[in-house]
Amino acid sequence: MTLPQCLENFTEGAEEERALVLAAQRDTAAAGQLFDKYYPEIFRYVYHSTLDHAVTEDLTSNVFFSAFRHLGLFRWRRIPFRAWLYRIATNEVRMHYRRQKRISAANAGDVDPELSGAVSSADTLAAERDDYRLLQRALLGLGQKYRTVIVLRYFEGKSLSEICEITNKQEGTVKSQLHRGLAQLKDALLRAGLTLP
Amino acid sequence: MEEFLKGIALPEYQSDAHARQLRAQVLSRLQTSRAGRGAGSWWKIAALVLGLLGAGALAREVIIQVHHYYFQGQTRGGLYVFGIATKEGGTNHPSSDMALVGGNLDAAGIEQKRKDFEELDALKQRNARELVGVTDTQVKGNPPVRMFFFKYVLADGRTSTLAERDLEGDPQQVVNLRQRGQREILKVTEEKVAGQRRRMLTCRYVLSDGRAITIPETDPQQPGPLPLTTEQQWELAELEYINPGKGKFLGSEQVQMLGRSVTLQKHSFTLSDGTVVLQSEAQLDPSKRELTAAQTGELYRLSAANQGETLETYEQEVMGKPFKFTRANYVLSDGTEVTQSIGKPGGER
């Protein structure tokens, strides 16, 4: 996995994105291109955040319905379109886990839905290795803000500036969240018996 | 730790079928929107909630679009929220539409309600329903607003009466009026969250028969969208329309807006996850308005208790069916004068 260039050094790509968004506002074919451009990475991000096929499809659908609902009236804001999509996706994932907790509270006695939903899905067992399974359990034990920045940084390869735009936080805050999140993650993995390099 | 994370092999998942179906769905909705349906769909949440309150105890559910329903959770006010998804090729595609239900439901009740909604959806699509009531509500000096009450009979014999702001026969009128600029802007509402703004205009269209339809529409000058998920949006709608007392009043300000001096009322609403939404609202012409949610509730209570001054009875055909209307005047606790006509089929009382 390669890290993309920082957005501030990628002005050509930003202009290209802006032109595509403007075209998509007028032309449905261009809107289709916009969808094709961002669907794969949003889908992958949601999947890495949930590890559940059905949930990934539902949440990804929510993201694009939400984003394209007002596409015709979209005006360029402080953040690029891509970062805005990731922001919506991050919120969708966060809300998904909150709903899961409420359902779990209504059905007392069930296994923690966060763990069961993310780890025991029959769709994902074939693809899991023990160390990734432990990692995912440990990640789910972190607070949402730590989990988000770790997934964006190490699974999605986002730069600090991109994470700042997605989470709407200052760089210092993101660095602090990464530092604390990694520390907590490390403790959790060591307690689980994982040997780290 | 970083080395470990960078070296981890992530499982991957792709679904070409989902990509194709979602793409078709998204572009289809985009084309429909551009074909002149006008307002963005988020307003359906507000209209849904207002419709729910406007019905009072006659009906507690409002359906907008129906296909597959799934339970999403409960609002802070205790309403049960059912998400709505369209079915295509065997896959459910969630939409932004939803249904709200009051009451006290257990798990079995929630599942029964979900099934009921799906059955009601099928009945509505086939127009297998009976118009059993019509109300026209008119704030003094303003055109009347109409609500329709439909009775549905489920397969097991139970009946359900739903209040619907049915635009049957009207959608093209509204499109035409909008294209000609023939609308009144009653209210401007601006919301701001995380530095992004969205402005909604409460627009009133007067139809050829003299009644009005009010539709919230995005202002092209500040269209948003706001960085809120679907769940955050319905929580905000609930706070703004069902529990407005939960908002914090920040003060008022005289501003120039749309060519006139108006008083801007400012509130803040805090969602359950701590997200703060700042709201500014201005009534452009105090004489041109509709009832608020609280006023609608009060009107219903007065009507149910027969505490109005009866003016007249008359007959009128609605959707090809004869109705007998009783019109009465009411004065709300804040002095608002309202005339409401309640119509029953034929000579029924």
C-alpha cells in the first residue's frame, strides 16, 4: 500500500476533481464518472472499518445517496470532494456502531455486536488470519476517534493533511489521537498475546 | 507498532453487482431530481414529522415512499424509526426516506409494525385504500392547507388510517408554479454545522383550487449539504420540529433579507453525539404563515373537544368522492385565529 501525496502538493489532481464535480452537476454521464472514481475507495474504507459485507454495502449506499442527493447544488467548500465523501463515510460507520450498541442494549445477553458483527461474519472468516483478527478486536476496543484515525492512516494510506480534512480536526489533534490510539492498541495486542516486531 | 500495521495483510471485498446497482440507483435519482421534482429529499424528513403532528391521534404514521422497511432505532423522543430501502435485483438499497411511529413497542411489536408498513406500501402502490377524511386548515389571512386520511385494510383484517399530504394531481402544478417563480417564501431557516451552511426556504404554492401547499426547498445561494448522516438528520429534525424546547435560544437580530428587514431568531441544537447545529430562522411576513407543530397539536385538542365556533356545513367532492365538511373557527392560546374544515364521506358525521 503506498501513501498518496499530500493534497497541498497535488494541485493538478485537486483541479481535476473540481472540474469533474462541476461537470457532474450538469451532466449525468459525468456524475457517473464521479461515482466510478470514488466508489472503490469509499467501499474499501467502509469494509476495512466494519469487516461485514452486508453492512459495507448498506453504509456505502448511504454515503453516495447522501452525497449525490444535493450534487446539483454542491458548491466548493473548504475541503475537496473526496475528503467530504470520507467524512460522510466516517459518520456512517460511527452511527452504525452506535445503532449496534442500542440494539444490543435492547437484547440484553447477546454477544457484543461490535465484536460479533466485525469478526464472526461468515463472509470474512475465510479471509482472516489470527493476527488480523486480534488486531480488529483490539481496534474495536478503542474509542471511535482513535479507531478512525488509525484506519485512515494505516489501512487507507491517508496523509495527515487528508485526515485533518476528513475529521475536521487540527493537525496537532490528529497527531495526538494517532499517538494515543497506537499506544492503546499496542497494549491491547500485547495483552492478547500478540508478539510485535 | 507502525511496522506491524504497515505489514498487516488486510482482507478485501468487492461487489461488482452492488457497484452496478448503486450506480444505477444514484444516477436514476439524480435524473429524476433534475427533471423538475425540485426540492431535495431531506425535506421529506421535516414534512414527514410535520405531517405526523398535523394528524394528531387520528393517525400516528406517515408514509412517503415504501418498499422494504427496516428498524433503525428510536429517537430521543421515543419515536420508532424505520428506514426504507428499495429492492433491486434482490438487494436492498437504503434511501433517505423513513417512517416514524409513536407508541410503546416491544421487539415483537416492532417486527409487526415493520411488516405492516411493507403491506401498507403494497396497498398504496395499488391504490387499494379508501379516502375517509379530509381536513383543510387555514390560518387567518392565509390560504388553506389540506391533509388526506386514507384507510387501509391489512390481510388479517386490521385497519390502519394514515394521514398523508397527498400531492395526487398536484405535482405538475407545483413544478409549473416553481418554474414561473410563482411562490411565496414564508420563512428562511439557516443551519450551520462544522463550518458548513445550508439555507432552507419554506415556500408556499397556491394551487388552482385556492388551497396551498408548503414545501421546504434549499436556497441555491446556500444549498449545503450539511455533513450529517441520515441518522443525524432525523435526530436534528426531531429536535427542531418535535422537541424545539430542547434547543438553546441564543438571541435575536434584525437583518436585511430578501429585500426586507426581518428578525432572525437564533438557536443551537446539540445532537446525542455532541454535534452542535446552529439554527437561524426568520419569518419574512408575520401575516403569511402556517401553524407550528405546537400550534397544530393545540388545534387538534381544541377540535377534539369541540371548542370551536361552528360556522357552516357544506358539501364538496374530493378525489371524485362526495364529502360533507364542517367548518369551525378556533383561537389558539397565543391569539392565532385558525379556521378548520373537517370532511367526512357523504353525509357521515
